[in-house]
Amino acid sequence: MRWFGKDKPKEIWEEASSSPLDDIEAAEKIRNICRSAADSAAAVAARVEGDTKAAQKKLELENERYKHAAMAAMELAMKLSDELMRDAAVREIVELCLKANDLKTAKILFRAIQSPAIRDPVLRGFPALGSSA
């Protein structure tokens, strides 16, 4: 039961837009999604496992929140027509995945970045992305 009968507020990735987004608006929304889910990603990476059911439930909720945000951001990124903007947006998603310690997804997304101007700094910051294993 919610206090005062209020519903849970919608997440930024759940909000429907009234019109199709152009590349700049979509890139901004991806940035906002990644920033909004950063705390959940950090909680997933920390994996503070408690003996209580409440701690386990909270971890499950944070994991679901991170996954939904990442998926929504990926779906938006696929729709970007400008290659450089798409690479920048994918970089944001890669950083979100790394914050959640989701190296498998981060590596897959990292391979989609084509621009050396975006790819090289990410690789310098996270050399593990360059390994094939």
C-alpha cells in the first residue's frame, strides 16, 4: 500500500514521449536514463547480500531497475541515425554496465562503438573491454 494512495512514480525510461524523438533528444534521454540508474547499478555491483529477505528483495529490485534502464537505453540507441551520437550514447550505456560490474554486456556494447575518438578513451579507462575473454 502506498502512502496517501499515491502511485509509484514512473521511471524516466517508462515515460512515453508525445512525439518521435530526434537524435539529440534521444541521446539526452539515454544520458538521463543512465544517470538515473547509476545508483541501482552501483548497488548491483556491490551485491551487499544480507541474511534478511528485505535485503535480498532490495537487491532484486535494484537489479531489475538496472536491467530495465539498460534495455530501454539500448533500444533508444539503436534508433539513432547519426553514427557519432550513437557511439556516444552506447558509451554511456557501457559505463552504466561497468558500474553494475556487468562486463559481458559492456564488452558486447563496446564492440559496437566505431568512432576511435570515443572508443580509445573508453578502452584506456577500462582495458578489460579490449580482451576477448
